[in-house]
Amino acid sequence: MGLVGAYIRGSFKIMRTEVLVLPSRVAVLVFVALLLALPAITQDYYILRVMILTAIFAILAASWDLLSGFTGQMNFGHALFFGVAAYVTALLNINLGFPPYLSIPLGAVGGVLTGLVVGIPCLRLKGSYLALTTLAFPIILMGLVFAFPGLTGGELGLSGLSRLTGSRVMDYYLITVLMLVACLVMWKITDSNTGIILHAIREDELAARAAGINTTRYKLLAFCLSGFFAGIAGGLYAHFMRLAGPSTLEVSLSFQVIIWSVFGGMVSIYGPVAGVFILNPLMEVLRVVLESFPGLPEMRMFIFAGLVLVTLLFMPEGLVPWLRDRLETECPRCKIRNTRTRNQCRVCAADLG
């Protein structure tokens, strides 16, 4: 009991001194609490379905930010990792009878191998050349999907996968918890020495190489890590929808991921997650509302585009960083973030002006 009590006291101390001192961390805490409490508020199948898909896409968007946001390797074909993992998961489940707890990790391994296949030839490319090359890969794979319908199901895809769990509520909790864990792991990676090196590569790869950093290895690592987490999302999507089809490889999905990330705020992991959880449910709400008015459903995409354009014009770094900078300030001495109402840093007591 003494050990448990010490652990509880330590947790409360961390909560009081590290979490509750910044509005951004309080917002994350409230967000997680609301996610976990949602089934207690409503168990409507449609609402839970929207939130489950939102959680899956949040993993996908965060994995794109891990690669393109932190290393600057602009990937316009991120749906490739998602789609490959979905097909690998479906083939293992349907043909070999692998249960979801095996097929999804193996699908993620497929995403890692895809990251190697894409990363190796793209290592020498930069800017628009890299973006166009990554865009070509999912298009090529989609052609292969249509060329071998006996294996891939062609235009109809592969259907009839096993369910994740026995109920929609359990699906929700499983995917939500996996999303939170995956995003936490990605954030810890970017907050580690590896994340600092990835960021250095993004800022000035030549200087990083001159400092003795093997930039090739770290860029390839970023491709593999991004492919792994996107693969987790693809496997969860395949089992939840019980389908793996060409839609998982569409170019529109790759661009949707970029829009979510830019809207929420790149180079943060939590920014793309916030972008998905704002835009995806909003689009569903608009669809339901506008369906009641003849001729207005097409306005949904117009509203979506307008919202993104306003964000890019007035919040070029993204919504989440813009809000955070309005509520918090960074100490010029120790670089620790503080609330804007403080006059002195909470750690080093430096004047915050």
C-alpha cells in the first residue's frame, strides 16, 4: 500500500505542477476525458462510427506529420502506407484466418516495408520532385490492384473481414485507446533526441550532415516509423469497416491528410490530431444539416474550403499553435512555456516581460 500511495501522490504532484499549469495541457486532459466518457453520454451507432473513423484518421494524420512535418520530406502519397496495411491485413485475415490482434500488427509491418521501398529511392530527392514521386506510388499500386482482381478483389476490394470486437462501444474504446497511445508514442519520439535530429534535418540537412549526423539513416527511419503508424491506422480501418478497397489508396485521402495537418498545425503531432477531430465531425454535421435543404449539400465542400483558406490566411502555422501562442508564452532563458498571465517563469524565475 505504501508503494501505491507513493505512486498516487507522485501522480497528483505531476498533475499539479506539470499538467494543470498550462492551458494547452489542461485542454488535452479535458479532450481525453471527453473521449473516454463519450459512450456514457451516448451510444448512438452513427455518432460512435464517426468518432471511431475520426480516431483512425487522427493516427494517419499524426503519422504524416511525423514524416513530413518533422523531417520536411513532403509526402503527397501517404495513403500508400494506409492502403498497403489495409490490404495486407485483409489478406491475412480472409485467406489465412489471422485474428485482428495478429493481422493488424502484421499489416503495420507491411507499412514499414513500404516505407523502406518508398524511402530508399526518394532519399536523394527534395521539394516538388519528392512530392511528385511519392504521389506516384499509390497510383501505381492502385493500377496493380485493378490488374490482379483475383488477389485484391479489383474495384470491389476485399470484404468480410472479422470484427474487431463484439460491440460498437468496445470498438470505440479499443480504437480510441490505441489512438491515444500511438499519438503519445509519436509525440515522445519527436520530443526525444531522435526528434531533435529529425527537426534539424528539416531546417538544414546540409548543416546536420556537416555535424556528423547520418541524415540518410534518420530520413529512412522517419519513413519506416510513419509507415508503421499509418499501417496501424490502415489495419484498424480494414477491420472496423470490414473492407479493404481502392478507396484506401485514393489520392484524395492523401491530400485530406495534408489538409487536416496544415489546419491543425504541423510539427506538433497533436496539431494534426486536433485538425481531424475538428474537421471530420464538422463535415458530418454539415452533411446531416444541409441534406434537409434541396440543392445545399454541395455547399459542404465550399464551407470546408473556406474554413481551410481562412486558417491559412490568418493562422499560417495552424489553429492549435495560434491558440497556444495566444494563451502561453515561452521563457527567453530556459524555453519553458508559461501562461501569458505570469510575469516570471515558473521554473527559472526569469522576467517574461
